[in-house]
Amino acid sequence: MALTFNARLKAFFELKYGKPISDRSWYRIKSDIRVLGLEVSLETIDMAADLKKKTMFLKLPLFILMEQYLAAINDTKNIVVHGEECFKYLQKLTEGKAHKTTIIRWFSAVEPVNNRHFDKNRKYTGRELIPVVLAARLYVKKHLHKSSKKAVNPETVNIKFQQVA
């Protein structure tokens, strides 16, 4: 018996996520993707499973994870920034609540240069900074703002780095 497209997407999610999910969870996942204005496709399901698996310990809803991931991509689009400026931006984003060590730990996702993930004099590309900005945005959602609304926040899309030539 051939599986429907929906069943194949669910099986793909379960494969990427590493464990089975209930039908109720599956429909919630699809709803979260649609609320963000995205199409339910292999690409978005892959992104959702990857985010959910990598941030399992945060216990944040998938909607918030995906919203903040998309905002992090938008924040870092087509930029090159010095480490010191990036560090200041992350402090501002977290309203000064994240400790220096915490911010530097977020850079562990960046490929090291000279055995250092973070260097204030290094230039970082937007692509390198996506996981760093995502970690900062999730920190803010987890520790500073207690909101459970399922509405896209326009402020999450408008924060920009200063571009460095």
C-alpha cells in the first residue's frame, strides 16, 4: 500500500527527529509551519526536525524555534561583521542579561580559526553567525520574554547588524 504525501512527510520528520510522534503532534507541527507562512514541504519539515532535535533541551514550542530561526537568517543576511561588534550586538539583543561566557559559548557553533571560535578582531560572515544569533534569540525567548502567542512578531524580523565593508 502506497503512503500518502502527508504520511511520507510525517515518516521523514520521524526519521530526522529520531523518534515517532503522535498524529496530534504532527498536525501541530504542520499548523506551526503554516502560521509562519511557509509551505509544508520536505525542506520545511527537515528544518523543523533539525531545530527540534538540536534544541530539545530548551523545551520551547516549535513555532518559536522556527520563528527565531527565520529571524536569525534575516538578521544575518549579506553581512560581514567584526567579532567585537557582534559581541556588542548580542549583549544588546539579550538586554545585557547574558553573561560574557554565555555569549562566547554561543560561538562554539562557528568554525574555529587559529583554534578560536570567537575572536573580537575576526570578521564573521552572516552564514557563520546564524547559529550564534539563533542562540541569542532563543535565550531571550526562554529567559526574558514569557509569551505563548502564536503570532508572528514583526520586531523579530527588523533587527539588523551594521554592515562592515
